[in-house]
Amino acid sequence: MTTEHSSTTFSDLTTIGVGGPIRTFLTPHTRDGVIDAVRQADAADLPLSVIGGGSNLLVCDDPFDGIVVRDARQDIRFGTPQADGTVAVNADAGCNWDDFVAATVAHGLEGVEGLSGIPGTVGASVVQNIGAYGQEVASSVAQVEAWDRQAQSTVTLETVQLSFGYRMSALKASMYDASAKPSAKFFPTPRFVVLSVTFRLHKSEEGTVGYGQLAKALGVRLGDRMPVAAIRDAVLKVRAAKGMLEDAHRYGIPAMAGAKRADTVAAALQAQRGTTGTDGPDFNRHSCGSFFMNPVLDAAQAAALPQDAPRFPATLPSGAPGTKTSAAWLIDHAGFHKGYAVTADAPASLSTLHTLALTNRGSARAADIAALARTVRDGVEHAYGIRLVPEPVVVGLEL
Ligand SMILES: Cc1cc2nc3c(=O)[nH]c(=O)nc-3n(C[C@H](O)[C@H](O)[C@H](O)COP(=O)(O)OP(=O)(O)OC[C@H]3O[C@@H](n4cnc5c(N)ncnc54)[C@H](O)[C@@H]3O)c2cc1C
């Protein structure tokens, strides 16, 4: 069964709450329905946007004259523990990511607890190779089942074919040509539409605390072992304090109905009320998360960084060793502090809790977010000679 919705806009479907009207919005409830919807768009040569939670998308205000597809399937299938302590877990692409993490923690499985609270879906988690608090989804993925829009067939992609990197995968790479320009054929949806992901997790009530800030919140040392449920709770609290969770009120509108389980929406709303002290929207959460990627610098660029700038070992796209620095640090030290807006009454600003989140304060349009992004990017480039690259998929806008 596939539901066709009327009068939906990208502002309804994205966490940052901007974007124009959509010609056709479909939510297929079966695997065949997802494939049929994608084939229908491709056969008619229509623009296609396969969307998950809309948490990594900045879409322009113009009408989208094509088909938007959101996989409505939410099932998770747990395998039996193997002799080596691993458990295979397969989840539908449409499954809400945090619902998935909560289910694995409830089953006493280690592997994705550090990724608690990241908005979006299981399908998109492998496109972006989501990461946080010392974990990356790449470390737990065994296989991805996808519809190959080029070959017109389903494929099973092994980890070696997925070429995971920092916020990158072969799936995401298929949307861009060699010069990092959006591909004429596969943008804003990858060549491979994820249908399900199989994870390999570990049967263990405990996980490793892999990030300093988290260790501090838990009152333990980096590398200590803790119950996975305690790690999840700490991650959710740290994220809430930084406004780095989605606003759970978004699931109250008809276009978002069924995109997350009703009981977990209710729990998220209650937790949000506990953090913000209100029942209203939290505009610090109306963002795409981190808007810019942490830049990876070569030796000359790293040497030119101020002494007190953060530095972490990293790998350049060429495979050579490089240095990662913090985009949030660069933004703040270039003079764009928490809450910065281009003008005093602008409807878009940096989050008041986090310099790396560009937020919609209630009435912003895509053009307002783009203007803020340009100002911050150009200011950082002027101050440090480093051009920040946006993390979200930017559709129909020149930044
Ligand atoms: C408050 C907040 C905090 C965040 N924190 C983090 C963080 O800590 N770490 C991190 O890595 N990210 C973070 N993000 C970014 C975002 O949550 C992730 O990138 C997430 O994986 C996006 O999932 P989505 O389902 O919302 O994707 P969408 O935004 O819906 O889509 C993003 C891209 O993925 C493609 N896509 C979606 N589903 C499929 C599919 N089934 N098959 C093929 N392609 C698909 C879309 O076509 C699009 O190109 C944050 C975002 C927000 C709003």
C-alpha cells in the first residue's frame, strides 16, 4: 500500500522547517511500494527525492516539480547471538534511527549507543555515515540492501563496496560528479536507494565510553566500560543541553504521522519539556544539526592555524595524513558567536546553544538560512583562509 499526500511542503518534512511545495509526496508501506515509487519517478524522468527524517536536507523555497518518497516501513529483525558474541540486526530503511538505537539498547546490544538521539532514519544513516561521541555507524554495518536506479535491480552492498569515510559513503558519493558538483542523474537522491540495513552488534550489557565530554558527564574515564543504557542516557542529556536533538513536536503534523513510533514521540516530548520547561517549539532544535563539516587540513594549512585551535589526527581525501580542526571553534573565533544573526530581526540565526547549528527561529525561509550560511562561511574564510563545506544535502540553492 502507498499513501499519496496532498499539499505537502519540504518545510513540513525537514527538521529546519524550510523548503517549497512538493508536487507528489508518497509514503509506501511495502518494499515493493518503495521500489515502484522510485521506478515511477525515474521512468518519467521526474526529479526524485527519497527522504528520511529530513534532518540533513536544506531545500530551496521553489516548488519541487517531482516525486518525494518516504519509506513508511519501521520493522527491526533481531538475529540470534553467534559464538563470537555478535548478533545480526536488520532494520527497514524507514525505521526512525533513534527508535532503532533504543531497541538495540533494550536488547542488551553494544555498537550504536553513542549514536543515540541523532535524528533521521536507518536508511540515511549509511548514506551519511553518521557519527558522534566516538562512534560511527560504519563500524557496525554488515550489509546494505538497496535498489540500484542505474541497473534497475536490487543489490546487496558489502562494507568494502560502501567506502565509508568521514560523513561519506559510496552511496553519498553517487550523488556528486568528480568535481563534487551535484550529479545530473542522481541528485538529490543517490543511485542506490537503501531498502534495509543489516548491522552486526555485540551481545553485551556494557559499552565503551569513547568521548571525553561523555566520560565527564558520566563521571568516568575515557575508555571505561559502562552499561549501554547509561551511555545512551548520558548522550541524550548532553545532546539536549546543546539543542542537538530534533524538536519532537514535528511529529504532530499530518505529513509526519507514522514517521516515528507514537510511544517514543510521547517520551521525547516529555523529555523535551523537562529540558526547555515549556510545551512550545524549541527553535534551537530547528536545524540540520552541524551545518558545516569539520575541515581536514594538509600540513601547510594546519601550520597556519592559531596555536589554540583544536587539532585531531585525520586522513585527507587523498589518503595522506591530515589534521582535523573544529568548524565550531573557527566560527566562534571568527566572531560568529552563539545566537549570531545577519541582522537583529533576521528569522534565522546560529543556535543560542551551539555555533555550528544554523536555526530557523520560526518564520525563516531557505533564502534566510542560505544568507546566514554564506555570511558565516565567508567570514571564516576571511579570518582563517579555510572554506567550510556544508554537511547537509543542499537542493536548489547556491550557497
Ligand atoms: C539536531 C540534529 C542533530 C544532528 N546530529 C548529528 C550527529 O551527531 N551526527 C551526524 O552524523 N549527523 C547528525 N545530524 C544530521 C542528520 O541527522 C543525519 O545526517 C541523518 O542520518 C539524516 O537522516 P535523514 O533520514 O533525516 O536523511 P534526510 O535528511 O531525509 O536525507 C539526507 C540524504 O539522504 C538520502 N536518503 C534518505 N533516505 C535514503 C534511503 N533510504 N536511501 C538512499 N538515500 C536516502 C536523501 O535522498 C538525502 O540525499 C543531525 C541533525 C540534526 C537536525
